Amino acid sequence: MIWEYFKIFASSIVALWVVAIINMYFNKHDKLNLTFKVTALATALFAVFITILWVQLDRPPMRTLGETRLWYSLFSPVIGLIVYYNRKYKWFLGYSLFLASVFLIINIAKPDTYSQTLMPALQSPWFVPHVIVYMFAYALLGASSLVAVYGLFLQYSKKPAADKLLLADNLVYIGFSFLTMGLIFGALWAKQAWGHYWTWDPKETWAFITWAIYLLYIHFRYFNENKAKTHYWILATAFVFLLICWFGINYLPSAAESVHTYSN
């Protein structure tokens, strides 16, 4: 089975991403063509690995926290490549590859014990779209928070940062749309599995809080266009709530009452 070779495969992907980062910053004559190609190749190979894993498990690899990290590690470089292609931001592509590598390294250090079984509640047509759109939203919103941190650095350094705010906005708008779809899919799934759309389960509560924080950012940004520093701070802080919603809830006392926490 392919998961038996996960450490070798993941280490190879991380190595390719490191090569791409080194080339991006130190090969001045390549014009980043090699960086783009190596990143795209490694990411495509990673997508193939996840696809084969899905087929061999005969279920979507989204059951555990480690499996969700696989999806984040896939989506992060995809977003980095898209942004780099449009804006040529080396720092953004470098961050995307770094973050994807960190999550893969966590999985290498703490590999999952893959099981083909799914609990009855997960045997739902809403399982895949709910998790996929959420992880893509997390990758987009995580990227927007990095832009916010970089924007704050430029603000306090008295350097222009207006274009960074525009990029952050675009990432938030798309990410928020996927986050909203995730909430809706989750509610439909809950209705099918437990008979209720919403029960204020701890996971549901933090999902709503996270959604509300990004909605606050969108409204504050619209009505206070000239307060860039405040915009950046809200967006940087919002990522903390996102992390709590994603996996921090597992470590809170209320997790014992939740049926939504990921298994490890």
C-alpha cells in the first residue's frame, strides 16, 4: 500500500520544494522558470499520491487531523503558484512552500495509522465537499493572514503596502466564500446525520466565530478604507481563530462534548 512509503514520498516532495525555494532566491539568471516548474511538478506528484491513497483506502483521506494536513499541504503551494504567476511575489510563493513543508514534516514525524473504516456519520455525500471546501478556505485565509503580517511589517517600516492589502482582500473574499459553503455543507450534513442543522456543538461554535471574524474584516474594510494598519491587525488575528477552529478545539476542555473533533 502506498501509505507505507509516505515518509519517503513526503520527504522527496519537501526536498523538491526546498530546491525550488533555493533556486528562487539564489539563481538570478533563471527568471524563476525552474522554480515554477519544480514547484508545479512536486505539487502534481503530491496530488497523485493523495489520489492513489484515496483509491487504496476506498474512502476519502479526510478522517484524521493528519489527513487534513495533507490537503492543506496540497492547496497551499497551488495558491502560491497562482499568486506568483499573477503578481510575481517571491516571498508569497516561498511562504506557501514553507508552510506546506511544515505540515508535511509534522505528518512525517507523526504518521497516521491509515484505516479503511469510516464511522457511520462520515458515510455521507456531504463529507467530501464539506472537508474539501473548508481546507481550501483555510489555505486561502491562512495566506491572507501572512499577507497581513507582511503588510504590518511594511507599515511599521514606513514602506508602501497598499498593493499587499489588495491581495489580502482578494484572498479573503474567495476564502470567505468557500468558508461559507463549508458552513452550509456542514449544516446539511448535520441534518442528515443527526437530524438538526445546528446544535452549537463546540466545533460548530468556533466555526461560526471564525466565519464572523472574517465577515467583520470585510465590513470594517469596506467602511474604513484608510485604516490599513487596523485591517492588517484584524486579518492577522483572525488566523488564530481559524487555527483554534481547525485543530485547537481538540485541546480545549469542551472537545470532550464535541462530535466534530478530528481523530489523531
